[in-house]
Amino acid sequence: MHLRTRRNVSAQHSGRVRHSATAAATVGALCAAAVAGIAPAQAATAPPTLRVTLYDGPQDWTGWQSAIDTRNNRECRIRVAAPAAAKLNRNAAISGRGAFAWPQNYLPAGQYRLRIVCRHTASPAVSFYSPRNQVNDARTRFSDYTRGALGL
């Protein structure tokens, strides 16, 4: 290869490399700016959590306990799907975290599905079964363990 040709090829190659590097840096900067601008607008709040465990208190209060954490979500409600004979608040406002007892002596037999619903997010629905016995306790534990994924 002639010396003049070699310099010309080398200059063309380094020009391509500089152009490619500049283009990559520009695209990277634009993507970073786009992501930075979008991230706060689409930042989702953490979903609330709901756990249902067995509760063994005084004789009248043996039943289930739901542990609730709204994870700083505002305007949340606990929704309860229950048998028609159950006299309870099916759409109660809640906030923060806490534990609530569900005494079996005051609940008719059946399935109770609990769910926390907040403005932009919700917990999975978890069930407990009344009255407490070995079968219903196993069903309640299974629903809590699977986070109600199977609709149980």
C-alpha cells in the first residue's frame, strides 16, 4: 500500500470511530434524559400487604388475625367478601399498619376474602374460612401462603 493511501485510510477510519463514539454518546445522553424525565411520573407506590394468621386468644376471640400494612399509601380500604349472613363492614377505610382479630364465634360459616385496595394499587385477595377446624385452618394457611393466587 502506498504511504499516501495508508494515511488516507487511517484518517477515514479514525473519523468513523469518532463519529460512532459521538453518536453513541448522544444516544446514551438522550436515553438517560428520557428515563430521568419519565421515572418520577411512573414511579409506583409499593403495594399494600395483607397476611392472615390463626389467632388463639380468650375463648370468645379464637379465630383469625389479619396483619395489614398500607405501605404509606393513602385512601386505602379493606374490602371483605363474606357470606350474606355476616354482619360486618365490607368496605372499611384503613391507613398505616395494624392487626385485626376476626373472632369465629361472631362469624357465620363460610369463606371470607380480604383485600386492601388503595388509590393506585391493591394487595392480593387472601381468604380465611369459618369455623376453625383442621380443614379450614389448612385452607386458610394455604391461601395466606400462596397470597390467594389460586383463588382460594
